[in-house]
Amino acid sequence: MKLTRISDVHAILTEWDIRPQKSLGQNFLIDANILGIMLDTASITAGDEVLEIGAGLGVLTEPLARVARRVVTVEKDPRLWPLLKERLKAFPNVELICGDMMKVDHEELFRSGISKVVANLPYSVGSAILVNLVQAETPPAQLTVTLQQEVAKRLTAKPGHKDFGLLTLWTQLRYDVAIRKTVSPTCFYPAPGVSSTILNLVRQERICPADDSQYRHFFYALTKFAFAHRRKQLKTILCDAIIRYSVSERLSDLAIESHLSTENVLAAFRKLGIDPRTRPEDLSVELWRRLANALKD
């Protein structure tokens, strides 16, 4: 049966007594053209090790498995596990993880050799999953994902735009983000209430040449603190602020507090040519990176 033919999808769901659940963000891709665009964008080669998130019925899993050296696919819904095990038994290069991606050790997956992510991310937790991926110690070289159009606009927003937020900053810090295709709701079953977008994210590490773990955690804590008060001016937000974060130290986490004195904050503004009246969304990714570096020092 073809997973891009709606009659076949209906037949499979009926056979296995499965009804898509909105709470799980289940909207199964049924359009062969969109599937082809995703695969073309991901440019999978015979040596690639790929992570797929939200296997669904396996519409992406099977074509990935025909090309990639290794495919790790994660599915949260236990109703789909027997179906997937049956469909994927012909592919020894596929590893099915029956579990929640929000609880899976993605760091271990990336250390094991995974370098690409290809996924129709569940609408319900797509943004949260993306944050985990882009903040990883060794993030993947490329991500090709479908997300709601609203989220795609945020990920590609420019400084000064209302859509430029924390998710934008954290993603663009490490990735060049490009919109490949807008996807109609009719390309999914059941059809979601919004349009989707195929995004391609290619890693361009900008955070710190020395890959300083403490600096990275400080950067995330600093920007999270600032964007929590995004309507205020940076001077008001950062002067005399306490930034709390933690870094892994052997088997435990080391808690750290950084006090940003008014004198040091203003000195950093002068050094970088930042107007103290600037608001968080008005700074570019590069200026945020340089400001964090100056304040961490």
C-alpha cells in the first residue's frame, strides 16, 4: 500500500483500528510531491545517519531507509508501534525508538553518529523539540523539517521584526534557515487548520570558536532573561541583573550566578556601539553573540 494515497491510508488506519489524535499532533503526510521535495531538500546520501521524529505511518521512514546507512525513527504513539515494526521489518538499517522525543537522549543519538534530521514535526511540540535540537552539545549538520507556517515565520524573522524572538535567536545562532516550500493543509490527513512550511536548516556554528560550554549556557540564560522582558530597554533589563545558569561538571550540574553590574553592562554597550535604549528583538544574532561574550568576560 502507498502511504501517499489517501484510500490506502484510510485502509491501513481501519485495519489497525487507529484514529489520528489531535493531542499528539497527528497529521499524516499523504502528498507524494511534498514528500519528494522534503527528500530532495535533505539530500540524503548512502553514508548518512538520519534521525526522524514522529514516524507516523512511516511515509518518510521507508524512503529514507532505502538510501541512508542508518535511520533512527522515534514514535510516541504506542498504537503505531506494531504497525511500524511490521512495515519496517524489511529494513535492518532502521532503529525504531518507541517513546517521546522530549524524553529521548538526543545528545546520545548525535554522539552515536546522527548528523541529519528529517521530520514532519508534530504540531503540538514541534517548537520545543527544535529548541532541544539546536541547543545540543553537538547539533546535527542539517535539519529538514515541516512546521506550522507561523513558526516558520518566526524562525526566519529579521531583527526589529515583531516575529524575531527567542526561538529565532537560538536557531539562527547556529543555523542558516531557509523556507523551501509552503504546504497546503490538504497534503495531510487529517488536514490541519493551518498551512505548513518545509524548512531547511544548515549548521553554521557562530556561538564560540572554542566551543566553550560555560559561554554557551551563559548565552542561553542571558537571552532567555532578556526576552522575558522584551518590551523593556536593554539598559533597564540588564543593569544589575543576576543571570543564573548551570553547566555539567562530571556527574553533577554546577550552578552559577553572574551579576551584571551597571558599570560593566554600559561599558559593553559602548564597546559594541549598542544604544542602551535598544530592545531585545532589535539586536542582530551577531550582536547578541558579541554582547554575551563581553558580559561573560
